[in-house]
Amino acid sequence: MNFTRWSARLPGTQRRAAARTDHPASPDRWAEGSVPAARAEQLTDGAAPVPAVDELPAREVLDRVPALVALVHGPDHRIAYVNDAYATAFGVRPLGAPAREALPELHALGLLPLLDQVLRSGRPRTLKSRRAPDGRSYRFTCTPVAETEGRGGPAVDGRGGSSGDGRGGSGVLVFATDVTDHAEAAERLRASERRQRETAVTLQRSLLPQVLEEPDDLRIAATYQPGGTEAAVGGDWYDVITLGGGRTALVIGDVMGRGVRAAAVMGQLRTAVRAYARLDLPPHEVLQLLDGLATEIDANQIATCVYAVHDPNEGRLVYASAGHLPILVRDESGTVLRADEPTGPPLGTGGWMHASGSVPLGHGSTAVLYTDGLVERRDEDLDEGIAALERALAGATGTPQVICDRLVRSAGVQADHDDDVAVLVLQHPARTGPDGELFRNAALELLGGVEAAPRARAFASGVLTSWRFPSDLHDLGVLAASELVANSLQHGTPPMRLRLRRTDRRLIIEVTDGDDHLPRRRRAEPGDESGRGIAIVATIASNWGSRRTPGGGKAVWCEFALPRGAGVTGVR
């Protein structure tokens, strides 16, 4: 077959036709002025004429281009031509041989089915980058060509494809450009991005709690799912903080932005939350402090956050929100409540007075705190995602970890999810039978007067005896109750209350009164007649603390770790 009887539609603006003669022109034909004057452009300064595109000899052009060029024809893709660059890359190829046998590199690259598609469709196809057996990467473009009769030369139809009229044979021009440098640069960039993402994921996971604290009254589970490989790591975080006195703080947040910087800011905020939580402040005051700190950390980044406190004595979850998504609470009957008020702007915006709200969390209830990656989708409204989560929570049963996993699955979160997801699930279990006997409360209203202290000691002694505590723990509990009551009688104001509470792990003694001045532990001099009560409590108890109460008073508490086996019947 004569090469000059083929026409090729080359890619892009590089459209060239084969020569109109069966005799290829010599390389210096262009300089000899063999191009007809009517087909050339004469420069005004007398320079040599420039040949028109239609008169360029196609074979000479293809022989000289640095790209790899091969021409195949027929249904079995027999070799009609390979240029010097192709022969240099893969070796000399026998003309007329089928491509499957003579062009094994095309078979290895999976190009033979592509050649069939080009022949059938009459349209060019391109493979962006393939690594060839020689180790180089190439961009392959396969273009349909058509052999015509009667003109002794090539012809291209008006659409730039093969005519398809059946007057001649058809073939494919394979044009391969070496893109090894580009491919290697792209791979280096991808590797760098993978390393950065792995660094951010490692940093973020190291900043999240490795093991969740386990409150006496709550069962808790959490999960964190980083975004897929194409998404940079965000700043989602969660935490569980035992405050003492049976109370527990729960926090979840999301730093806007992605990458190592967002993870670093998240780590600073989480550390600050734990520090502020130790002050045992109301939720809105904690967020107020965080708001100022977030501005100092990075004025260009903001974060959403929910800080909540569970007090088993109250049976409620008190919370404050800084632009975060609402907490969802499912009660024992399966009804889901959305706690979406009050809420304020995100942390880092400044100038806002946050407020606290509350939602019931009784026995048998489950609450869910989460970040936007769980419910936000590009193709639907955010409220629809929250409503879908409500429906999933309404039917979810089992342990917190089971519920957590079920909510993540119901939201369609996969490994390639485009955003980080953090979920925190807590349950206030309904305790019955022997388990319920390990969680008990007793309270006494103190009316004041000289009889209040002995009455409180007698009450504490009777309760601890009924709970069958060992004698040494019984005596320490009575002493601590007496000292706390004496301190409240001397420095506090009515109303006063003594509360004793036991869990499966500790005994908690708490005294509340109407004065909001918090006691401090101080060192009493030998001649002082007072000031030793709090010091005694701090010495004999496992832990002690104080906090202001919402009504304007204060609560002072201490707790004792129960020895193993200190159950109702003497055996845990």
C-alpha cells in the first residue's frame, strides 16, 4: 500500500495532508521553489516563498517529528508506516504485519481495543498518559484515516473524519507524545499531597482522645472518619471530660478550613476546652472564653462548637452552641428532639454573648453530637440531612458504638467521603434490678441552726449504713459530710441541702447553699480555730471541688473511690 494514498486528520490545529503524488519529494524541495506560485505566499522583503500547508509532503513531516507515529490499516491493523522516532523507541517494525504480532507495545498498553473503536466510530480517541514497556510515559492520540481513489492522493471529508463511503480502505494514525517529565512531575505532586494528608491525618488523630473517659452514669462511643484521598483533612474534634461530682462535659467542634493548619488550631482549642472545663463553668461561659482564644490563635479561622454538661442529679443536658449543628436526643419511647436553640455565631467572630440552654436526658435516652460532614451534601439542603439523621436515630437501638456505626452507614459515609465526619453518641441507661441498686441517691434539706450539723451527721451515717459500706469508708463519709455542712453553715446562706449519691465506682457527697462565694483550701495556722474543714476534706477524699449553681448559689462536693466489692450485698 502506498503511504501517500492515505489522508490523516491530525489532532488540534496541526492538520496536515499527505502529498498529492506517489513520489515523495526530496528534503530540499521546499527550498527549490517547486511549490507553484499560486499555492505559495511571497514575502514583501524578497525572502524565499513559504509553501502552503496543502503542498507539504506528509511523509517527510512525520519522519522528522520527535513524536512517535505509526499508521495501521484494515480490521487487523496491519502496519503501513512507523517513523524514525517510533523505531528508535520500540525497534524496527515489519510493514504489512498485524499490530497484535508486530506492535506488542500497543497490545501491552491496551490500545488495540481503542483502535477498533476508532475504526467503528470514525472519531479520534486519546489516552492521556500510559507507561510504555520502554519505561517512558506517552500520550496517545488515535485518529481515523481514509484511503481514496481517483485522485491519486488523500482527501479528508468536511467533518475532519473518514468519509465512510466505502470507496477505499480505512486505517488509524497512532500519534504518541512523550509526557514522561509531566507524568513524573504529576506523580511527585501526588506523592507530596499524600504525605501532607498523611501528616495531617496523623496529627489530627493524635490530637483526638485516644481513649474516651468513662463517666459512671453514661455510656459513650465516638468515631472520626477523615475525608477521602482527594479531600484535605479538616479540623473536626470531640472530647469527653469528667468534671467530678458525677458531672460530665461533652464537646464537639469543627475548625473551618483544611490541612495541617486546621488540625493544629483544632488541637489548641481542644486543649483549651479541657482547661476551661476544669473551672466547672456554665457552658456559655466556656464558649465565651473559647471565643476570645480562637481570635488570638488565628484571626482568619473560625470554628463551630457545642459544649454540653450532663448532671445525673438533674436529668438534663445543659449546653451552649457556637454556630454548630443541633444536638439530637432520643428518649426512651423513640421520640427525637432537636436542641437547636439557643445558638450563637462561630468561635473567633467575637462580640457575642453566648447563652446556655437545656434538653431532657433521662434514663433510657440517647444523645448525638456530630459535625456537618455527617449530614451536609452538595445536592440537598442541610435541614434534609438533619431530618434524615433524626429518622435514623429514631430507629437505632443497641450500644452507643452500634448506634454510632449505624448512623454513619445510614448517612452513606464511605472511605471516599468528601468531608471529615465526627460523631459522639451518649446514653443515659435505664438501670434496673441489681444494677439499679448500685446507683442510689439520698438528700436532706438543712434548715440551719445548731441542730443542723448533728442532724446531717446522723443522716449521712444512716444512709451509708443502709448502703452497706465498709466501716472505714462509712466513717470517712460521715466526717466529710459533717465538714462540708459546717462550712456551709458558717459561710453560706439558705437554702441548704446535703446530697449523698453512690454509683458503681464512687461515693459522692455534695452540699449546696445560696451563697456564690467559692471556698478555697488554705493552710490554717496552729492557733486558728477555723479554716481546716476544706483541708480535711481534701485530705481524706479522692477528689473535691466547687462550682456556682444556676440559681446564684454554689455546690461544694467531694468523692471517695469505692473499694472493689463494695456493692449492695458486699460483692460487686
